[in-house]
Amino acid sequence: MKARYSKNDYPSEFPVRTKCILLFQKIHGVDVLLFAMYVYEYGDECPNPNRRRVYISYLDSVRYLSPAQYRTTIYQSVVIEYLRFVKMRGFHTAHIWSCPPAKGDEYIFYCHPINQLTPRNDMLCTWYNDTLQKAKEAGVVLDIRSLYDDYFKDNVVNQKTGEPFDPTDIPYFDGDYIPGEIE
């Protein structure tokens, strides 16, 4: 990206703080890891287009939470409260990678219970959309859009320049699908 778009004053790096947010439950006296979420936080010191954005790259869980009927509510609450936390810290946009792992791949946990199925793409998108709708109803999220809506649909133009977006306008999350496609 830097080599190809240096004329656009494209940054050579995007300073980032990575975090892993974990949820444990004590089961039979043992702390058991049930949920993990990898996030990338691009703060004020980061140049555009990543400045003040967060990226939730991976989220994974195992089906051991008890009582099981609270699993979705609790995991969605972790995501929503993380979004509330970064919003209070001045981040303006959160991006979420929503793609289930391919059969045989694991994102965070190397082994899932046999009875735990990998969600289909439509199910995972529904889970994230439900989560974001709850966050919107709680006043945490103001608007829900996709990268496609923001940068590609109907030849969207950059509001600052009036020109169509080019790849340097799209947030760059190293290792993500979009930069790989652009490069």
C-alpha cells in the first residue's frame, strides 16, 4: 500500500494497541476460559484512515457457560460493554470482522466441544446484527453500516474531497481481508 500510494501521503505504519478480552467462569472450582475477543485500538496518535477506530478481529467461545440459556446474552453484553468503553475513550468507529472459520480452522480456541457447531455465515451475521441493534437501543451505537455501504455502494464519494473513494480512504487493518484484496 505504501509503495503504491505514496503520492497520496499514505502512512508507513498505523500505531495500534492490541488486546485480548477474556471471560472466565468458575466450574467445579476451576477457572474455565469461555469467551475470547481480539481487538485492535487505533488511537489519536494513529494517522487516518485508522485514527480513533477499533477493530474486533476475532471472537470465539466454547459452550461450557452455565446456565447455558444466558450464553448469548452474556457474550453479546461483553461486546456491547467493550463498545461502550471505547466510545467513552473517544473512539468514533468500530469495525467487526464477521466471517466464520473454515471447516477445520479455529480462530482462538484450538478445540471446541464436539456438540458445538461452527455457525454459518448468515447465522454469524445475524448474531452480530442482533448485538449491534441491542447496542443501538442502549445508545452505545449510533449507526450500523458496512464497509461496502461506506466506500463502494453507488460509487460513494468522500465527503471532504467530493472525489470517489480510493483504497487509501479505507481503514487498513493488517492481516484483514480488505487490505489483502486491495494489495
